[in-house]
Amino acid sequence: MPSTLITNARLVNEGRQTEGDLRIENGRIAAIGSGLQARAGEEVVDARGRWLLPGMIDDQVHFREPGLTHKGDIASESAAAVAGGLTSFMDMPNTNPPTLDAAALEGKYAAAAGRAWGNHGFYLGASNDNLEAVRSLDPKTAPGIKVFMGASTGNMLVDNPETLDGIFREAPTPIITHCEDTPTIDRTMAEFKEKYGADGLTAAMHPDIRSREACIKSTRLAMELARRHGTRLHVLHISTADELALFERGPLVGADGKVRKKITAETCIHFLRFDRADYARLGNLIKCNPAIKDASDRAALTQALVDDVIDVLATDHAPHTLEEKEKPYLQAPSGLPLVQYALLAAIELVHEGRLDITRVVQKASHAPAQLFDVAERGFLREGYWADLVLVDDAPLTVRREDVLSKCGWSPFEGTTFRSRIASTWVNGQLVWNGRELVGAPAGRRLEFAR
């Protein structure tokens, strides 16, 4: 692989913006400095003062493989991801069949080999009857163990108290949780059906049916279990202002460079860009679990990133076909495709003055690498893998025909972002040139330094 020299960049890394150059050799960052001189045969990219970021590491995606590949697959969704500056992803276990043992886990890695445009890790799922698989998991083979403490598909709703206690006691990796209390949701759903009739329910009611009370109750239970057993717990897709008071404020990593928080929180880009008012326009297209809630929640979640209450910004990318989404509310599945425009949507918060670009990089690149012990990624550091994103301050309007996800649509259609992804490198290989995918899939299996 020929070396590449990126010159005149604004490098964003570890809380700072600096002017400089960066050299890629053999897939890694070989040098960072000022006034680096091009070598014979070296490709030179003049960044012209644009931001150069470490690629986004998304700790929560549903790429739908195996079993649900009419919605998306590892190849299609990772292609959309790198087009959006997302260079590494961690995929969820609620596929068909679910990823509930080491053999299924290795099967997903085998399926990704040579097809994934981005680097990849796969979670082991927990169920009511796979405690032995949880206990025996090699911690170097998965970013973590996913526990659905709320509604899920198939056998993946863990609602047995003894099993939950055992999972939190035995887990050899971080536990990540979907926290919504199913009995609370079921009770509220019954009340809404009685009041409006099943045919009278709409997406606008979703934040009340999948209520904040259901989120808070389940999050508290997960935190109680984690504290009881000293478990590293990461609570996914926080959607309410109410839950924020439960989490510790402060930096994720201490002065010694080690993760200091035992319990951490993530929110997702759709909770920062949409709120209750958007159901009138988008309906089931923004139906997701947990639900997008009020404008006050949206503002509080953004501020929680600033205040280091929320540690990670992710997508929860979960594609469904338009045909599925156009069904009546009760039949329409929950989830939306996000990887292609998530980083741009986060950078839009920078243009709006709500976040600093260094904060975006901290939450979307540094923190996921630190939290999940990802080896040699997530930073602009010499010797690290060259997962890089060059951002151009030129407007981009989202069009359906440009969507690379297999589902073929985006909730951001018609939105004009003030930035666009000019280039994406994965393991030193250019895979997105600002207009189209180039080369071949360059993703590697993520390694976990544990």
C-alpha cells in the first residue's frame, strides 16, 4: 500500500485542534507534525485547513445479518457507515438466529471478513437460558454482552430475576443494556388501546406508550445490579432528561488514562435532532425504542454531553424497509437508518453552537475506544491504525437517491447540513472520496486490549 501524506489539516484530537500534517504508512499513522515533506511516490492530500478527525466508532448498530437481510446486511450498512465517516462498528445480537453463543459469534465475524467496509465487533447476547455462554465468553472476542431489559425479539428479553443477577455477577466484559420496563409499557399500551382503539393509535403516541417511567424504572434496576456486583455497565440510548440524574458527572478517563466510571451512559443522534413535534411530519419513520420524546429532553441530552454526564454518542442504526414503516402504528417496526448522516448531524450541533468539535470527537471516537478497550483506534496517535475522516465545510442536502443503506431512505431526507464527508480512510485505505465508495472493503476485526 503506498503511503499518503495529508497536509494543512486541522487535526482534532484529545480536546485540541492543531494545524499540521499526518502521514499514513502500512495502514497506520506513521507521523504527525508540521511541515512534513512529501516523499517520492507518496500520494499527497491537501486538506486546505479542513478538520481531520479520527473515524467515528459506533457502539450500537443493527446491521441485520443474519436472517433479516432484506432490511440491510453487513456489506450494505458498513458501506453507508464509511460514507458517513463511521469507520468502526459494534453490531447487536438480536438477529435471526440471535448471537447467543461463541459459535454464532464467530459465524458473524466470518460473514464480515472481506465484506465489511469498516472495522467490526459483535456483541454476545444474553437470554434467560444462556448463562453458561455468558460466563465462558472470551473477553477478547466481543466488545461486551448485550442485555435487553425491555422488549426485544425472540428469546432475548431477559426478565428472570435470578438470570439477570447471574449475568451481572458472571459477565467477563462490560454489560450493555436496553432499559425499558416491559410491564410498564404493556400496561400503558392496554390503556391507550382501551381509550383510542387499536386502529386509533398513531406514532405521535409512541413517546407516551414507551414512557419515560418505563425507561427510569429499568435503568434503576440495571444500576442496582451493577453496583451489587461491581459490574462495568453501559446503559444504551438514554432518551429522557429524568434519567440523567442517575449518572455520575465527570470525565470517563482519569489522570492515569484508565476508565474511572463503572457505570456509563450513551445517547443517540436521533435524540439530539428530533423531538415530539417531528412525529407530525415523519410518523413511523422516527418510531424507535426507546422513543424520541420532548424538546426539553432533546436539550437536556445535548447539555449532558457537554457536562460529561453522557459518555458516548452513537446511532442505534436499525434499518427497516419503507413498506414496513408505512404499515399502521402497531404493525410498523421500530428503528431508523442513521449511520450515513450521524456524524454530519453531530457536527451540525457544532455549527449551531451547542457542541464543540472536540466534544464530538471525544464522545463519538475516543470514548467508545476507551470504554470497550478497543486496541489502537479512536485517536490521532502515531502507531495507531489510520481510521480517518476529512470534513469539508460545504453544504450537503440529503437525498433519497444518495442513501447507501439497503432500506433506501433516511429520516434526514431534505435536511441540508453545513458540512460533508470529503474523505474516509479505514486502516489507511481510502474508501470514500466524497462522492462514492472506492477500492474494496478494508474493515478488520476489532481487537480488545483486555
